[in-house]
Amino acid sequence: MTLREYLSIPYILSSQSLLRDGTWIRIVSYPEVPDCVVEGLETVRMIDELDVRRIRTIVSILRSGGCPPVPRSPLPHVDVEGLLERLGLDELIALLDVPRLSEA
């Protein structure tokens, strides 16, 4: 699989609210991806931060020669380039279709 395919996998997004020291915080995560949890106050901003974490985690796993979790098939029409540009990760666009990221 290529990076494009891994970034097109529809992972489950989990969100919960928690009262901590008198303040409501939100916790968003991709429980199927290691270390993909973000806490904060602004849910929309946190989801972007969580997507950056998901992408960086997947890239890191691939660069180390590992295989990220694949709980479902990639979706065929995801605008991965648009997502990377929106999140400020443009440098990864050149790697989207590289067969083995660990060799790139």
C-alpha cells in the first residue's frame, strides 16, 4: 500500500467531554491508531491537530518499515492532497505514491 492509501483509510473517530477542575474539556482520538489522542477546549481545532498526529504516526510507522493498522479498506476518492495542504503538511505530497516509504 502507498501513503495515499493509508491516509484514505476511514479510521473511527472517538470524541468525549470530561469535566476536569471545573472546566469541560474534550478528548478526541483515533483509537485504532497508536498514540492518536488530543485533549483541549475547541473540538474543531482539535480534530485538525488529531489528523496531523494520525498522518505523522502513519508516516513514522511506514518510514520505520512497519505497517499501520488497516481496519477497513481505503476510500477511493479522498482528496489527500487537499487534506495535506490544509493541515500544512505539503511536504508529504511528493511521497503519496511512493511504493515503500522506508526507502524514500
